[in-house]
Amino acid sequence: MDFNQFRQLPKAVISLLNKNCRILAGEIVTSRICEADKTEKFLIKLKDSYLIESALLSSDDARLTACISTQVGCAVSCVFCASGMAGFKRNLTKEEIISQFLLMRHHAQKSDKDITNVVFMGIGEPLLNFENLISAIDLLTSPYAANIGSRRITVSTSGIIPGIKKLADYKKQINLSVSLHSAFDDKRNTLVPVNKKYNIKALMDAVKDYISKTRRHVTFEYVLISGLNDSSEDADALSGILKGISCKVNLIPYNRIEGADFKTSASRDVKKFADRLLKNKINAVRRRRKGFDINSGCGQLKAVWK
């Protein structure tokens, strides 16, 4: 559909609409809901027939968070994440990013709910699609559009340092989340291959600069994988690199994905890891797993439904 089909409108109005407006750049094909926590996942078809996934996350405090994708596929290819397994196809346009929000908002409003928060934690690396990401955030925060508060928006990155530096100069007070997963370069090189280009020291320097410029604390995401990065040694090393940084750590038990031979850390090991961080005066939170039984948890989005 395009505006030229609205023939009852004057040509000048149609021309103005075509120049300044876009019709939704996608449609919901189907959805699934997790009965345990009411997380809902959406399969969205784009105009070129590529598929992406988005999700709505409910919270006990009445927040409703839209988890949005920024790319078709992902080039970062973290080994514990399903998003990159099919390879990178292309960046999403700003219209396609915003369309996810609008489609889910319309869906939520049918139940008298509305989206309160947005996280760019879906498929893709947001900071590798920086211009479209920022254009979408500008629309989301505009009082003439979605009017979402800047502090209710979070951008997650695997550690793309040029993007972090650009984000530090962005004027809105959005939140930054960094997927870390290890304090050792050799382990992180395997888990998050982009570490070979942007190592941990360089990443920590970029984060410190970001905090200095924005006066905002940073969240570090840490997926706990049994026998790989969940030992006391790992906790102490993590404490060491985060010492003096205004931050918190979200500890996330690994969500199993097809094609990856990893095991989820046992609850007792997650607790020991968290306690070790807290003992070392690092603010750590064990994040509640959401939507993992419908493959909508951290690292499970991939736009292949069975």
C-alpha cells in the first residue's frame, strides 16, 4: 500500500504524504505467548519478505517493554546467540525499526495496555546501524510521535567502540547496556568474536569515557555458561575490570539454543557468582529469565519458527 491509492485526497496532499510520511514497513505474521510470564514474541515480515522478531516483556510493576530488532540477521555472531547463526542480511531502515514499535503498540492497546519502555536488544547489533537507530530513537522520544522518555530507552551493544563514542555525544539521556560475558580476552574472543577487534581494555576505556561525558551509569550483561565463565576466578576478574566504574551487572543464566553445545549454570553457581561480585562491591542483579520457553529469551531470537 502507498499513499497514491488514496485517490479521494487532493494530489497536493498525496504528494506531501509521500514526501514526509511512511506506511508501516512490516506486518505481524504470527505471535506466541509465554504463559509463565506473559512475554509475547512476534514474527514480523518486511516488504522484501525478510523476517525479524520482536517481543513484548511484561513486568510486575506494570511496565511493558518493547524489545526491538535493528538488523536482519547479525554479523557479530556471538557463539551462544541464535541471531547470528543465519548470517547477516542487511540493516533495518528507521521505518522498519519504528514499525516494530507501532505494530506491538497497536497489539497492546487492544488489551488497554501501552508500551512504557523500549530496549534495542532484538536481532542485530544496534551500533552497526547507528544512523537508523538514532533516527528511530528521535521519533520514539518526540512529543509529536511516541513521546517515550529518553531514560526509558536502552541500547545494547556487543562492544562496538566507535558506536559507543558516537552515543556518548548523543544529546538524549538513553541507557547503554554492554554485553560482556567474560573479563578474559581469550574467553571473550571465543564468546564474542568482535572482541578480537575491540578488546576488553579498549572497551572499558570507551565505557569510562561514555560515563564521563553522559554522567550515566552503564549496565553490563553477563550470560552465565556452566564451566566456561561462571567460576570464582571469573567473578574476581570481572570485579577487577569493573572496579571504580559506575555500573551494574545483569547476570543471565544461559538460554539454550539449537546448534550450541553449552549448558546453563546451576542456580547455586549463579548465586555464588553474584555473591562474589557483591562481596567485591560490584552491584550485581540476577535477572529473571523471560520467554525462554517460546525462544524469546536473551540470545534466542532468530526469526526461524517451527
